[in-house]
Amino acid sequence: MPQFFLNKRLIILLVSIIVLVALIGFSLNGRKSITLPERFVKDSVGLVQATFHQPAQYVAGFFQNVGDLKRTYEENELLKSRLDEHMQLQAKARELEDENKKLQERLDKQDSLRKYEPIDASVIARNPERWHEVIALNRGRAHGVKENMAVITPQGLIGKIKHVSDMTSTVQLVSSLDRTNRISAIIQSEKKEYGLIEGYDEKKKALLLRRIPADAKIKEKELVITSGLGGVFPSGLPIGEIIEIEPDEHGLTQKAYVKPAADLYDLDHVVITTREQTADDLLIEEEEE
């Protein structure tokens, strides 16, 4: 045999080249059908894809939903923090507006308070069990405060100085149920009518104006002010407005319920006033000397 056919490696290489060329030609030929091995491979691959595609899609969707949920949670937390900040700013703005309004009212009231020699003061304590009875102020004897001085806000009268120390003082409110807590008052009706503020009705949140003459023609919404005749309070301080009128227990006089002009529940800044000296006051001072 020739030496060429004895070389097995060369023969295998030539056969492989021939088969490869044949396969290439076969592939380039426009076939309308595929062979059995190709169908088997395609069907196997398709089955595997169909088997694992749906779970893979589910897993991918699950992780995507988890990611979306996490982002939603983070956005929600951010919005909540911003909402809390917004609420805090609103509360602060409301507090500043209230404080500015009160300060403006005090400034507007300065002209009418000049004859009273006002002493500005702030509320430093208030007992919840005696909320309608007394308050404590940060002004005392060292600031010129004396007992029985009237205490007001820009809206009206709230009480009088009951006790004084060097640096602080205690105010007895007009709503105090103390029997000695009386205020001589005038009803600003067509004809001036006098009465006495004696007591406080907690249910109606109104002062009791007693000893009004039975024939006095008074009406609701008429203003009540201090008369200056009691020897303690200056005249002309607003006390409140009449909201209801009825005969007293014996029918000899009338009784009126007066809504306080000042907000007795919300007190922070007040003004202590001195009463103008009258002839009686000067006489008392001369007798004491």
C-alpha cells in the first residue's frame, strides 16, 4: 500500500474536512424542514425554558416588589418627617402670632393706662386646684407692688394683689369664690346702674353681679366697668358684658351674669395698676402719719 494510506492521522483529517464541507453545504441549502436531532434539541431546550421561565419571572417580580415596597416605605418615612416639621412650624407660627397679638394689644393700651402708672408683670405660677382663684406674678415690693393694687390685661380687669413679697406677688382673681372678693361696678346702660360683683358661676363661666335695683332697666350685652367707689379698683376698668339677667332670691333686687372681658383661663402677661389718690385716700394717709 502506498505510504499515504498508511498515515491514519492524515486520513482522519481529510475525512473530517470532507464531512465539514458537506455539512456547510447542507446548511446553506434552503431547507424547509429540520432533522430529527435538531427537533429533539429544540424541543428539549423549549421544555426547559417553559419549565423554568414562570418561576424565574415570579422570583424576579417578587424581588422587584420588595424593592418597590422598600422605596415606598422610605418615601413614606421622609414625608412623615416633613409633615412633622410642617406641623411644628405651624404650631410655632401660631404661638408667635398669639404672642404678637397680645403684645400689640398691650402697646395699644398704653395710652389709656398712663394715669394708672402701670407695672408690667408675667404669670410665673398657677395652681390647677385653684385655677379660678389665684395666680403668682414675677413682680413684688421691690418693683413698687402693693396689696390691693388692681391687675388687668388689655381686655379688662382680672383681679387684685392679695399678697406681696420682695420679688413676687399673688393675685386674687375676680372669679375667686372668696366672700370678701367684691367689686363695686357700674352698668353702662341708658342710666348708670350700680351693683356689686360677688362670686363666680363655674357652669356659666360668668361673674355674678348682684344688688342691682329691681326697677333698673338693664339689658343683655351691656358693658360693666369698675365704679372706683370700692376704695380698691380705679374707675373705668372693663369687667365684662352682661349675658343674662334674673331676679334675686327674694325678688327685691336683680342679678346679672357677666362674661369677663379678659380671658381668665389664658393669662401670661398682665399689668398691675395703681389707683389714683382721692380726697379720702389723702385723709387716711394724713391720719396714719
